[in-house]
Amino acid sequence: MTVRQAAQVRPSTNFELYSWLFMRVSGVLMAFMVVGHVVIMHIVNHVEDINYEFAAARLANPFWRIYDLILLGLALIHGLNGVRTVLDDYIHSRGWRIVAITLLWTLGALFLIVGALVLFTFQPV
């Protein structure tokens, strides 16, 4: 395929557009959420005060569980989407690219499920 032919090929869906937009929106949201996390965990509360009891009290509040879940989800999907882009660039065989991306999203879904289970099933002792 020549460069001219490659330039004329149009994608059949808007997936890459939405992927690009997600990266920008999630990056901005994560920037604010991470700053909030750092302020709460390292500026408002002193490092010596952060222990099991602090984490248990924080996770007892549904707001912080949702906040942490959103931050986990955004960070994980943002990172997976970045890796997907790299895989698209470097794996040229369609079959191997499908295998790699399927494995990537499967592991990502597993990590998101495990993270959500930890956040929502945590019971302080």
C-alpha cells in the first residue's frame, strides 16, 4: 500500500476518535483527582497518621470508595488504552494484534474487578 492509498483509507467507525477524546478527558479528570488524593493523603494528613485505622476509616465512607473506584477505573483504562495504541503501532500481524489486545483488555478487566472487590468488600477488623 502506498502512502497515498494509506491516506485515503477511512476507518469504518469513530473508535479512534473516541479513544483519543477519552485520553484527553480522563487525563484532565485524573489530574484533578490525583491532586485531591495527594492533598488528602500527604498534606492535610501527616504521613505518620496514615495507617490501617486511617485507611479503614476512609473506606468506611461511601464517597471515598466511589472516588477511589473512579480513580482506579480512569487510571487503568487510560493506561490500557495507551498500551493498546503501542500494540497497534508495533504488532503488524492482524492475528497477533487481536490476541495481544484481547489479552490486554482481559487482564485489565480482571484488575478492575479485583480492585473494585477490594474497595467494596473491605471490612475493618
